[in-house]
Amino acid sequence: MTVALRLEKNLSPSPLMAVLVPVLSVFLALAVGAFFLTLTGRDAWQVYVTMFSGAFGTAYGLSETVVKAIPLILTGLGIVLAFRMQLWNIGGEGQLYMGA
């Protein structure tokens, strides 16, 4: 018995998968982090609460988070633009260090 398989490139994922995959990825990352925090004897919930309240809980924390994120966002934008033009830009890390 012969079974014919045909591979098709799916260029657009379903709307459900476009939402479900990133959400599940975040939850999986938090769960793996909680596992390792528990192995080290830390309360994972308290660590996550402290981390997020430190980053977003005060005006100072939020402003520092934005200040630290801007160079990373601009570096990512530069890489995305190069890839969209079908150019290879493998120097993003060096460009970040030289510019930031």
C-alpha cells in the first residue's frame, strides 16, 4: 500500500493559532521559570510579583523599563527592516553596543 503525501506551505496561520501560540509560549516560559525557582527554594509567585511590580509598579520603574527597552526595540526594528528588504544584517548586536 502506497500513501502519497503532499507538502503545502501554509503562509497564514489560523486566527486561533496566531493568538494561542504566543499566549501558550508565555505561560510555558513562566511555568519553566517557576519550576527552576522552586528548585532553588524561592517562592515563584513572590518572585514574579516583585519582578513585575519593580518594572511597572512605579513611575520610576516604568520609565527605567522604557529607557532600557528602547535600544532593543530599535535594534530589532533595524534587523526587521533589513530582512524585509531581503538583506542579511548579522551585525545587530555590534550595532547595539556601538550605538547604545
